Amino acid sequence: MVPMDSSAVLTAVARLAAETTTLTELVPRLAAASREAIPFERLHVLHLDRAESVVLYVVRADGVLEVTGHRIADAGPAGEPAIPGDARSRIICTVGRGPSVQGALWFTSSEPDAFSAAHEALADGVADLLALALQQDALRSTETLRRERLDTLDQLLLTMAEALDIRHIFAEVSASVRGGLPHDILALTSWAEDGKSYRVYAMTGAQVDDPGFWAPTNLTEEERAFLHRHPYVVRDVGAEMAPDSARGRIFARLGVRSALRVPMPLGTGVFGSLFFLARDVERFSESDLDFARRVADLLALALSHQQLAEAARRDAAARETAAQLEAQVATLTRELEARTGHRRVVGRSPQWKDVLAQAARVAQTETTVLLTGESGTGKEVIARFIHHGSRRKHGPFVAINCAALPDQLLESELFGHERGAFTGAVASKPGRIELASGGVLFLDEVGEMAPAVQAKLLRVIEEREFQRLGGTRVSHADIRVVAATNRDIHAAMRRGEFREDLYYRLGVFEIALPPLRERLDDIPELADAFLEEIGATVGRPAAGIARDARDQLLAYAWPGNVRELRNAIERAVILADGGYIRSEHLPVITPRPVAATPADAATASAPLPAGGVNLEAIERSLVVKALTQARHNKTRAAKLLGLTRAQLYSRIEKYGLAETEL
């Protein structure tokens, strides 16, 4: 070997490190330059790369380059010593800068004592220059990976734009991401709102046909600690994860040996977790977490758009359903008016529209309906509305008031009887159930039915069969039952007055009708409808309803509900005698109760004066105030005071209140 200045060797190596872009090119040229000053046969360069694996470059004596790579945790040939067994001399140098180790450089020779101290010093200098080359290579690799991952994210955006539901394109998502973060399986889980369970929302890279795999999985208290916002890496599933844990069982089923998990944000919360899974260990490192987070953010954006689209579809479907129900209600109302000759379904308040929408929805079914609400709220009107909107509208509508008949007579009226069934039964008679065949049986005030009759009615509803009183033949009941009550059925069941099993059969679809005081917007329309209906039956129909009368109608609480309103209008039509209905034509009406104010409560609780009060003076002032407010209209003033006209006149005379004094 021709002696060569070590500085010239280092200069040549430095030039190579600066000019050469890849280690595959650099290592052979490095061996050629070093061979001029160091008498070696084989040169070895061991490089620790970013994925915690090693790549070994070996230049043999004939100049041929051999490249092998393996992961640090792998076993097998790659784990065998890199120094040949025939090597009798060696120089080993650590390649790195400061505390950071990037690899190693060593020279070997089959000759003993082939290397001197000068050779070792030169090798250290070469190793330092090689560290610079490895650092540049790492920077180039990092930049290349960064560009690849940016391209991957761009491709992911294009992939997600193809569908709203990410489950439909999850395989394409995995393929797009694999270039930036290699993996075998990509899985997305969703968490329950209470945080006590999770389920696999989407997965690609493994086929699982078991439905139980996709069902929600309950978590233990310890496992719930993993439902957090922090990402993590599992380098070796077998060593780091309990096999009987929820994740351990799933990973074992999929053959997963390493994993990377990042949270899946959604708005201000967390939807679930995004898992990158591999079937070998040490596939992922902390340097991959940032890219995985970016992928999760993009998937979260797509998931947010998906949920917004689903919400929009639900809203559109709800609006369409509401429009269909409203159109159906309007059609049924017009048909019912045309059939009966007068308006039966009146009202535009939200509460009444909700009742009609429920009735229209259930009308097309054969479901038993229970109508609840105060007396006079229009339960029979809704029952007829349901009948007219059902497939049984061409059949009969048969109503029976269960509270109007004694128990024995109610049973006979309901089921019918044979001749001689009881005293006075001189002939056979069909019951309401038979008369309602093919139509609707309306059981009004069903809460008043006796327990014995309740048991028989339950059999009719459940078995669709019955027997007449005194008969032996079993008949089929082809009816739909609509029941109504103004009682508190639940309280009656607690008292043992109403059978629970019958309630559950009757209350399959329960509609609660609001009292008239809760639908004030409907009072003017109802009053006009009753005025039109009643006017046709009297000799001189009223010309209309005056403003003061309308105000009084709206000020009343109407404990008797719609029935009481109709009676009031009928009385007023008669008294008006063809003119306008005014407040004096309406029955004595007390204003709707008003909630007491704190000032009222303070006044009521204030002590009376020690000298007493003058009740006659207080009464006189109230009479004067009422007459002034009513503009001397005695009828209106009497109503304001809650008195009759005769009582008011007696007080005017008692206190000497002539109109001239007022």
C-alpha cells in the first residue's frame, strides 16, 4: 500500500459526503478512498434509520456492496454478529454527533495486527465525516417523507370527497394513507355517550363476519381510562397489553402485534379512536403520531359533514312527513265536514294540530287508541276523525257511554243477549260489538266500566271473540277499539279500580287532548263555527259576535271545555234574537284565575288596622268603581262584581248611588 497523507483521505471523504446523495453510492466510494490509507479487507457501515431499524452496508475486498436491513426487535439471521468470523483485526468507531448515535463504522482484516494507532485516529476522523453524511441523509429522508405525507393528505382529501359516509370509502382511505404511514389494518371506533362502551365503526384490512364483533363492547373501569384524548403507540402488543382486555382480545383476533392510536375529534368532543394496526412488532414510533393526527383531523371533518348531511336528511324527512300529515289532516277534515254537513274538527293552535297529526298517523293502522283528557275536550270528535281516516271508514262507527248504563245493562248492550238470558229478555238482541263489525267501536268513559265487564272486554281485544249473555256460541269480533276517559287511569289502577292488563291493551297509542284553556287561539274559531252551526237551527241566527263578547270568551277558564263553550254560544244566540252577541248575552262568567303577585301576597298577609275597617264603605267604593268601568251598564257592572242585576240595584239604592251622583 502506498503511504498517503491522512489529511488527503479526510478531504476526499469530506468531498464525497458533500457530493453523494445516497448511502448506497457513498459507502463504496468511501471504502475506495479509505483503502488508500487503511489496510482493511471489509468496510462496514451500520445505519440506525427513523423506524428504529438498522441497515448494514458492507463493502467486500473485491469492492462489491452488500446491503441488508432488519428491525432491532427481529430475530433470525439479521440478528447475527456483523463481524466476520475470520476477522483477526478490526477498528470500530461510533458514528454520531454529541449524545446522538446514528450508527457505527468498522474496518476488518484477516491479518493480525493490521491496524495501528494512526489508522484508528484516521478511522475516527472518517467516522465524524460519515456522521455528517448520515445527518444530511436523515434530513433528506425527513423532507422526502414530509412531501410524501403531504401528497398523501391531498390524496386523502380527494378520496373523502367521493362520498359522504366514510364507511363506504374506508378501504380507499386506508390505501391513500398507507403511502405516508404503512399499516396492515385501519380501524375506527366510536364511543358511547356515557363512556361505558365502544364499537367498531369502520375497518379495512381484515374480514370479520361475526355480528358480535361490530356490536357495542362494554368496558371495565380500568379500560375506560384509555378513552382519552392522548395518542399512544403499542410497540409489542404481546408484551404491553393484557390479553383479556377489550383491546387485547380484538388485537389477538385480528393478529395485531403493534398499534398506533390517535383520538378522533368531533366538534368539542371526541367521536372515538383511529387505529393504525400492524401484524409485526415495532412498526410504529412516536414520530408517526403527528401524521396520524392529521389523518384523524381530516376524517373528523368528513365525519362532521356526514353528520350534518344526515341531520339535514332527517330534517327534510321530518318536514316532508309533517307536510304529508298536515295535508292528510286537511283532507280528512274536509271529507268529514262534507259527510256530516257541518264542521267537526275546528282549531289551528299548535296543541290541537299535534293532536290531529297523531290521530292521522295512527288512523291508517289497526292499533287500539286511548283518548285522554278532561270532559268536553272533543274526544269523540277525534275518535270519528280516526275512524274516517282508517281503512274501516266505510264501516259503522258505534259509540257507547260506559258511565251512562248500570253494570248489567252495560254488559248486555256491549255483548248482546239471547232470549231469556235475564228477566225481561223477551228476544235476542245483538250487542254493540256485533253492530260495529267491520268498523270502529268507541268506548266513551271506559274508566267507569265495572271490573267484571273489563275482564270480558280484555278477552274481546286479545282474542277477537265474545259470547252473548245467555249464549254458548263464540262469535268473531271484527272491530277496532277506540276508548276515551277523563279519569286518571293510573290512579284508578293503583286503587285497584281498573285492570292494568286492560290499560296496556287499550293504551297502545295514547293521545292526550288539551283543555280549552290551553288552546285559547282556537276559541274565536270555535265560537264562529258554533254560531254558524246553531244559527241554522233557530229562527233568527245571530249577526255575529261583538268585540266585548269575544274578549269575555277569551277571559274565561272554560272548565267545561268545548262543550261548555257550545252551550254558551247557543244560549247567546237565543238571547241576541238576530242581533250581535254581546257580553250581556253570555252566561255569568268569572275571569280566568290569575296567579297571585308578591304584592298581592303582601297585602293579604298585612294585618288589619287596630281600629277595624268599614266594610260598607269598601263595598260602596267597589260598586262605584264597577259602574264607572261599565259606563253605567248595570248588567256589565253586576258581572264585574259577581252579582245579579237585582243584587246590584239593591246596593245602588242602599248607598244612594243615583246615576247623577256618579
